[in-house]
Amino acid sequence: MTTARLFAIGLLLSTAGIPLGIEKGDGFDHLRLAALMGLLIGHFIALPLVLLLGIGIGSFQSRPGPQPFGYILGGISLVFGLVVISQSWATSSWLETEPEGVGDTSGEFAITMLTGLSGWIALLLGAGMVAHQMILDRYIKLMSVPVPDRFGGETPLAAILLTDEGAWRSHVRNI
């Protein structure tokens, strides 16, 4: 999960590369294409740096540090992925009209597809982080439910549910 979080953070930090995009004409569509180009440049700069820094910092720590909260990072990654997918889709449909001021439309189309792929990756990472956090929260709630003494006293509820299902079903009416 740490690698997925580092990858998501790298994708989010690659937005710093947006000003590096080269605008080839006037208008909002040219600006959007330049932003996608800059985002792709940011991916090639930010992702390797974040992954190497995460590996480097993680190898010197004796125990793992605090992890970013799954719902927040997952939600931000989901929104980021949706925005990138929608913008790359709109730009690719604009490029199919053979716009003026764009030299090689197939090259720009490849750029929009690569940024769209990064948007899908961010979307899937965000959904995975949110799902992981939901499962983890549900497991923690399940482990914190008090168990009556007649069902084993100190035995956690999850252990009773997973190992002794037949006995659990027979005593459900008594709880």
C-alpha cells in the first residue's frame, strides 16, 4: 500500500509541471493541450523522484512512519483522475477536428492518450485506497465489538465469526 500511496503522491505532484507545457496557439483548447503536455513532463520528473525518495527514506527508518489517511489521499486521487480523464478526452476529440496551430496531431493525440492513461491509473489508485481504508475501518470496528463471556470471554469477535460459525449461528438469538 505504501508504493501505491507514493505513486499517487507522485501523480499529484506532477501537476507542478503544468507550466512547462508549450502553448501552440490561442484559445482554451490550446491551453488545455499545453497543460496536458506539462502534466506529462511532470510525470516523467515527479514520479521517479517521489518513488526514489520514498524508497530511500523508507530504507533508513526502523519502523514505518505515519501513513497519509486513506480517504483523503484516495478521494483526491479519484478527483484528480476524473479531471485528467475528462480533459484528455475533450482534448483528443478536439484534436480529431484537425485544429489550426497544431502541427502534428498524431503526436498530440499520443500525449492526450498517455495523460488519459495516467488519469485512469490515478482513478484506480484512489478507488483502491478508499476501498482499502473502508475494509480496514470495518475490520477495526469488528475487532472492537465486545464479546459476551459465554462466547469465549477474551476471544475477539472476528475470531469467533471466522472459526466457529456453527456455534455462532446457534447463539445469534441470545444476543
